[in-house]
Amino acid sequence: GTQIWASSFYKEDLEDNEFAEFEDFEDEERDYQQVQAQNGRKTEKVQEVNEEQDGEEDDAIVEDDESEFDHFQDEEEFEGFDGERVGSSVRMDERGAPEITITKVPLHFRTDWDSFYLEILMVAGLVVYALNFFAGKSKNRKVANAWFTSHRSLLEENFSLIGDDGTKDNENPGLSKDSESVYTLWCSGRTCCEGMLVELKLLKRQDLVSVMAQFIRPSSDQVHIKVDMNKEDMDSFVFCLATKRSALRLSKDMADLSIYCPERRSVEKYGLPSNFSLLCEIVEVAASLLDSRIVTIINKYADIIEYIHFSDQFSGPKQSEDFNVTKLPDTKKVLIFAFNIPVKGKAIHEAVIQMRPLLQFVFYCMDKVKRFKLSKEAKNKAEKNRLRVEEAFLKTTHFVRAEAAAARREEKKRQEKERILLEDDPDKQKKWEDREMKRQMKKKAPKMKQLKVKAL
Amino acid sequence: MHGTGTGSSDPRRPDKEHRYKSSPNTQGAPDDLIPDYMNILGMIFSMCGLMMRLKWCAWVSLYCSFISFANSRANDDTKQILSSFMLSISAVVMSYLQNPQPMSPPWSPVFV
């Protein structure tokens, strides 16, 4: 038995190629057969021993402690067991050994784990994403709450309603979470304004993809404060002071800015930092609005202030050029402030405290705009601008509106015809058809001037 | 510099309160479309993961539904996110049940 074992071991060394895995499989099979063969011989020996023992000690039955199930091996044990019939079903190949057909079973899952390295990588990526999600989510919540707690006292002095979750009796006022990175707060109940919407647009810290995009294109957390002014508390002007980068974006995106103040002006003469640029419909407005206090605040917080946008014709971003626009979008009088939260390199609490004066700046601007009145000629100029825009809009959409009106008329006529056809009594139908005929005739008849000749 | 302006001591007007009606987004920045794009992408990847039994497609669709969940807004309906999760998880499970071969990276030409 040892040579067979040695030779198979020797062969294994020779064929050390990528089928080594299958090689083992065949070796195991061959060893298994050898073991079977040895077992077979052993059991026969045991059977002979049993027979001799039975013969000698008929009276004392000695339990064969080697393996109580040996009697199963003995064919006579079972009545009606036909050894030949069972054997014949196994097909014999040419060498007489039973031909073994191995059914094709795919390698089972648990063969070897290390070939699943890509899957492990994927699962690890998912785990990292989930961890970052929870970490980013809690960081965003902390920043939002810090901003709210630090500004709460100031808000309570100026507004009677703070935080509105839209339900009827407003159970939980306070910050409402729009998404993992956007929190909104509605405050209302103050002079000169209908309400103030504070939107905390934080970085998407909860999304790993955005965190990585942040390294490529750095941006910062932002606070957008939009004050809806009362109709009577704001004069008609459009004014925007923004950093150069956002001025470019705003003048393209915003409908009112692109119409009323397309060109960007420099701000040096107002004593403002040079990284700002001005979009203003009437220059006189800028001069009178940017008083000393506002200029000092802007200079002091130049890196935090992103843009300031006062407009009485505000209607949001430019609508996409869909042609079925038949009427001007409704405009509102708003003051919009966008501030960056300087969280980088600072504790959240400290960064947010630093922004408190800016909220007072917002209230100061509200009162200033309320007191601000345009001069006469500025007022006329503004009104003229608005009328011109109105007419331009009407002209461009005239064609569309005419079409819409024609379509409406068509629709009315068709419905009327349908209603008449449904009528059951024929004479009403006849009368309607006569009237229709007459109308067609009149339309087709050549246009003739009817001359009234006075009877002399 | 108390923001009370001249004269009026207390600027609050409890009687002139306006309830917040979430006006359509006139803030300026168009609402970000990432969750919607990721949702659609996830659906497409899980479909092709299921049809063509590409394992890496199934995994990518799982990532897409995770990303769309992270960026989802409060007023998004959760059914859509749940369905995209179910689809991508079923794509992954199905592609492994059919043949538990380890995954081949997308750049290998063998169609496993």
C-alpha cells in the first residue's frame, strides 16, 4: 500500500499546474477507493472470525464490540435481497469497472473565501458609506441647532411666530428638516414684512460622494434669508450686491436681475471691498441705500456675505423657455441675504456666534428699505422700465396668446355643436343649422359697402 | 444696535402673522436632482444586473440606491426609495444565486 501512496505523492509534485485543485480531487477519489478496498478485506476477516466464535461458544453470545452494524454487510441477513438485480443497473464501461458520471454541480459558495475579494471590497465600501452617512447627518444637525439656539433670542425679540411646521396648530415650531442638509425656519409677525424664511443650506456631509466632490470644488455652508416685504413697505427698485462669482451666476439665473440690471458695475466708489460687484437698475438707489453703517458691516464681514438681493419684481429663477407661458410670473417684493457659515477651522458654536450681528444687519436693512423712498425722476424711470418690460412680454407672447384664444373659441364651438346634436327634437336642430348656414353665407359673401342713398 | 428702528419700541406684530405655505422653490437654486438621477440610474443598473447577470451592475445599483437615500428630501415619498432598494438587493441576490462564482470586475471581457 505504501508504494501507491508514494507514487501518487510523487506524481502530484510533477503536475503542479493550475489544475492542482482538481488533481487533489482525483487523488482523494483514488484514496477513497483504496480505503474502501481495505475496509472490504477487513470486514471479510471479521466475518470469518465471527463464524468461528459462533461455532465455539454457542451457549455464550459474545457481542462483537468491533462494530455492531457488521451484520448489515452480510447479504443473507436480508430476505428477498437479490444482489445480482441491484448490481445490473450500474452501466459497465469497457474495463468492467462501474462508469461514474459526475453531475455538473457549480462550485459551492463556501469553497474559498479569498476569491471573493471584490465583493468584500464592495461591502466594505457600503459600510464606510453608512458610517459617513450617520456622522455627516449628526454634524449637520449640530450645526443647524447651534445656529438656531444662538440666534433664537434675537428672533424672539423681532418676531412673534418662530418656526412653522405647516400643520394647523403648529405643534412643533422650530427648525424643520427638509433634507439631511437643508433646514428651514419660517418667522412671521413683524412690522413691514409678511414673513422671513431662513434656509440653512449645509454641505452634504452625509453623502460620501458629495464629501469627495467637496475636495475638488470647495463650497461652504450657507444661510439664505428671504424676507417677504409688505406691498406698501417697499419702493420699486431692483438692487443686488454680490461677490463676483455669484454675481455672474445670479445675473444669468434670476429673471428680474437679467431683465432690469443686466450689466455689472464696480463698487470701489462706494468704499466696498473689491471682490464684490453691483447689479443695480437705478444708480441713485445704490448711492442712497449703501449708507455708512451698511458699508462698515459689509467691509467687516466681507468673507461671510455672499450676496444681498433687494427686488420688488422678484419671481425666482428664469423659467425654462416653454412657449405656453401666457402671463407674466407673479412678482413679490423680497429682500434676500446669503451668508456663508465660516465653520472651517473653527468650533461650530464660535462660528455661529460670529454670525449674530448679520441677523441684526438683516433687520436694519428691513427698516431702512421701509423708510427708503425713490426720488421723483427715479420713480418715473422705474415705472417706465416696468411698463416697457410688460409690453415686451405681451408682444413676444402675443402670438401664443392669440393661438390660445383661437383654441378656446374652437373648443366652445365644438361643444355647442355636440350639445345641439344630442338634442332630440329635430326642429331646434333645424333652426340651429339654418342659423349656422346663414352665418357661413354672411362670412363668405363678398364685402360690399352698403351705400345709403337718401331719398331725394 | 438693536434692530428696532426709530421710534417703535417693539417691532413684533402678532396680529399680522402669516402661516408658512411652502411656496414652490423660488429661492434661486434649482432643487438638486441628484436623488432622482441616482434613482433612475439604480433602476437601470439593477435591470441590466438582473437581465445580463452582471454582478458589478447589481453592486453599482445598490450603491445608487444608497446615494439616492442619503440625498432624499423630506417630502420625497419613501415608496420610491424603498422600491429602488428592493430592486437592487434582489439584483445582487439573484445574480449570486444563479452562479456563486466570485464576481469578475467590469473590465474583464469574460461574460460571467
